[in-house]
Amino acid sequence: MAFRLNSDARWMYRIVVLSDLWPIPFIAGPMPKPHALISASLFLASALARAESPAPGGSETVVIHNGPIALHALVFRPQGSEPFPAILLNHGSGRTAEDLKRLGPYEGNPEKLGPLFARHGYVFLYPFRRGVGPSTDQGPSAFDLMNRESAAHGQDARNALQLGLLEGREMRDALAALNFLRVLPGVSARNIGVIGHSFGGSLTVLMAEREPDLRAIVLFSAAGYSFDRSPELRQRLLAALPRIAAPIFFIYAENDYSLSSGKALDLRLEQLGKTHRLKIYPPIGHTVNDGHDFLHLGMSTWEPDVFAFLDKHVRN
């Protein structure tokens, strides 16, 4: 693991270099938790950098290296005494050009969400995976890749590619971000939750299967578009649930593409005797796209429920 800092009066960049493979290959013997691998020099450099961090609630720009891939991200910090609990957000697969015009660029989403989480006392990390927002130059987004595959070879091929991305490239990017968050100064590595939206909800389920120390999972519109269209994804998500330790909160607006993913996954957790919650909120906006974007359009509606859940399971 390497660390490089470049700061001026306004921005601070922390760059963590991680292998594109997991676990980190230079570790011999049993793999310790990532936060056990931090060197004294990393803490020293980070502590010096904190002097020029933005005010609490504002964002700082970071770059997370996953092998040769450079992922841009934003970090939001609360006021108060460190260490803080922290939240990683796994965004969706991407947007069409039309949706980018209608809903705005992905860069606007963390600026909506981050200050809210900071006000509630959480460090909030929003990484942009490949092809999305400021990470557009790191390759095509999962959304573009799946659309191309569907156009060229049909739905079955898209389904296969989607699952391959979730377990491969996208998972490596998400794990790099999680590892970054665990070692971020001011974060309690024992008190981390993950929020996933849409494609990022499926990604978060599979991440939680691998990461038993996560404290809570909140899923907005998880697999709301793909669950009914992909038997492979349905089977894989259901198979992951027995190995997930964290409590899970499923959230949908009534006018999402489909509610079947939340109902099926929540029922399976009930059968397994695991801690879970499903809440379907009233319709928002006028279209299924609006319903699917409930994470961003309905913040004041879901805020009390989500933070009650996070405070119970992540903060304590």
C-alpha cells in the first residue's frame, strides 16, 4: 500500500494504491483485516493533510487506485469528536445521455447526499466507479457495457455480462473504496455501513457476502430493473443471503420498475432468521424512472427511517 498527498489551500487528494486483485498479494500467510496493515507513515501523512481539509460537511476530493485504475471520489465529514462511523455508497450502473440531461450529472448526487450524512454524524464516501462522473476516463460504465452487449447479443448475454461485472471489475472497484474508507483518518473501521442503489444494490449484497464485518446494509431499489429479467441475478443474490451477517434494510418507491426483488430477498432473510426490514414508500414523481431514483428524489421522506436504522446498527 502506498500513499501520496498533493494539497493546496482548497483541495486535498489522498491516493491509496491497491492491487487490482484481492487480497493484496504481498501479504504472506492468513490475510489480516485491511485496517491492520496501515503503516505509521500513512497515519503521519494523513494527519498532516487533515490540517487543510474542508470545513465539516463540505467535500474533499480523493483518488482511489485499484491497480492501474484511478477512481475519483468525494468524502464528507461531520463535526464532533473522532473517530466517526462511516458510510460507503455504491451507486448505480450509470445513466443514458438522456437521463444525464434530465436528472443531471452523477457529480451532483454526492453533493445532495453527503451533507445529509455528515449532519447525522457519519463520514460519507461516494466513489465514482469506472465510466461514471469524474471516473469516465477509466473506461466505459457498466451501463454502457451492458447496453452494448444487449444490442449485439440479446438479453441473455446482457444478464451474463451483468453478473460478471458484479463479481469482477465492479466488485474490485467497490472493495478498493471500502478498503480506502477503513483506513481513512477519523473513521472507526469497526463501524462501517454500506448503501447501495440499483445495480449498486446488487453489488452491495455481494460485497456484504464477502465482508462479514460490515455493520449494516441499506439498499435502495436493489435490482429493481434486473431482478425480473435475469434468473442468474435472482439466483445469485438469493444464494448470497445466508452468508451475510449485517442487518439489511430494503427501500423502494411504489412506482419503481418492480418491487419483486425487495419482496423476494426480504422473505428469504425472514426464512433465515436474519435481521431485516422492507419498506415500500408511496410513489414519487411521475415515472418508473422517478420511482427508481427515490434515493435522490425522496431524501426527506426516507431520512428518519434510514438514520434510525443506521444509528442502531452502525453507530452502536
